[in-house]
Amino acid sequence: MCFAAGVLISASFLHIIPKSFSMNPQAPVWLLGGFLGLHMFNRFLTAFVCEKDPDKKEYAIGFVPMIGIGFHSFIDGFIYSIAFTVSILTGYLATMGMVLHEFPEGIITYLLLVRGGFSERKSMFLAFLAAAATTPLGMLISYPLISTVDGQTLGALLAFSAGALVYVGATHLLPRAEQEHKKFSLVALLGGVLVAVIIVVIADTIAFMPTFRKAYIRPKEETMSLFVLSAAKYVVSLLALSTFSATTALFPAVLVASNLALVLLLIVRRRQLAPSRGV
């Protein structure tokens, strides 16, 4: 449970929440709505299912995370649709990044469902529905409506799903994990955080690929100063760290390197494509 909590909370705060905040100024409201919405669902499930049937006492441990992860995976389907409308390459790159975090979410869902009292077969089926099947379902539903799904709408949905994931990790998994007093629980938590950081870093690096491709082909269409400022921002983030570790420094360090690599590529390509001056 500590590992699962580390993955869900870190992925939400490092990737989903910042992305949603940049897309919608009202994202904090939707974030709170997702958190409270899943809390109310948990209260309903506990009162009307778990407490009335002793055999289903622990169902909420697995079912509530399944709902949160399933909704987030459904919203990922919207992102796939938008990525493929940009270009086939962008769609494939987005797919690679998404699969990196869908796979551990599926494993987490399966383990929590088993822990909640579901059979292994049913847990595998429900985990597949929540972490895998909901994504193509989101694509099928969103693709015909893609012209009406603007950035603010997608940002609101991302924030809502992040609120649900934060609720699952912070108030549903961590308290139960702390009650177990198992050996190496802190190591498991930090391991979950590190795995989430690595997944986010790889996904964000893949997301840079279309920008690198455009910078190589049409370097004059990119604004170099934006990448310089972005690199400077993450350099400041690194300098502000009180303690350096792989978990805290890896994410901003990779973003600094990615932005500086883009700047270097733009400089080289602009010089290569500049008209030669006569002697």
C-alpha cells in the first residue's frame, strides 16, 4: 500500500496537477471537486455496502481506488484523441508516454482489489477494465466530439481526476499502510515516489519529441527565448532544493537538460540554414 500511495500521489502532484493548472485557471476548484467527490462515494460505499455485509467489509479498499484510477484512465483517452488529431507521430508518442503509467496503475488496482476481498480472477478483470479498457472507451467517446473539447475543458477533467487520485493515495492508502507497521514500509513509499518520478520524466521526455522534430525541420518557427526561460526556471527549482536526491532532483534536472538541448538544436539548425554570405 505504501508503494501504491507513493506512485499515485507523486504522479498527481508532479504531472497531472501542474498540467491541469496550466490549461484551466479554475483547475483548483475541479481538483477539490474530484477529492470531495470520491470521498462522498467512499462514505456511501462504506455505509450502504461494507457495514451492512460483513463479507464485504474491506471492499472499499479495492473498489474506491479502482473508480479513481478508472476515471483518470478514461480522461487519458481524451488526450489520445487530441494527440492523434495533431499528427500520427504525436499520437504514437503520446501513447508511449501514457502506457508507461497505465501499466503500474493496473498492477496497483489488481493488488488493492485482491486486498479488498475480491477473487483473483475478478480482480484481474476489474483492473483490466479500470486501467486499460477505459482508455479506448474515452477515445471512442471523445473522438467525434474532439472539436468541442477545448483546453480548458480537458484541464478541468484532468484536475478532477487528479483530485480523485490524491484522495485515494493520501486518505485511503497511506493511513491503512501506516497501521500495518510493516518493515521497509518507508522504503516502499519512497520507491513508489521514485517510480512515479521516473515515469513522469520518461513521459515528459517523449512529449518533447514532436518539438525536437519541428525545431530540426523549421527552427525559425520556434521561440528560443521561451526554452531559455523554461530552463532557467527549473535551474532555480534545483537551487532551491534543501536536499538533493534522485527523487527530488531528477525531474527538474531532466527538464533543464531537455530545454537546453532544444536551445542548442535551434542554434545549430539556424546556423546551418542561414544563407551563406559572399566574400
